[in-house]
Amino acid sequence: MISKAITITNDTGLHARPAAVFVNTATKFKSEVMVRKGEKQVNAKSILAVLSLGISKGSDIVISVQGSDEEEAMGSLTALIESNFNE
């Protein structure tokens, strides 16, 4: 399992379109992908779960990935966030 802390910097945070892009990216991988904000951790492959975290601009989150393609999954998710969801 690998984990990475990252700060959300896009203006809308993980709401609506960015959340959908994040979840769609996570579902492309076989690995289990979890996202945590504060004490709450959810399945990153569930749009409702991700939206329930209320991740806004400036939020610090931790992404955890476990499985056969965990390195690739983490790289893709990190690149997506660092690109501000290609907005």
C-alpha cells in the first residue's frame, strides 16, 4: 500500500465535474483506492462517497492505493490533482 498527502488547489475543489473525473480515473485501476479528509476515509471509486467529504480548495487529503497497479494509479491521480483537473 502506498499513500500520499496532497492539497487540492483548483477553485471548485472536488465537486461536480472534478469529482467525477477523479472517480473515473480511480475506477480505471484494479487497485483499491481510498481518499481521506480529516478522520473520514471513503472509497475513491464512489462519486457519492467522494462528494460526502466536502473537499474544497485548500483541503488537505490523503490518497491510499493498494493493489497490483498501485504505482500507476497513484501517479495518475496525483497528476490529475496537480493539473487542477485539466481545468
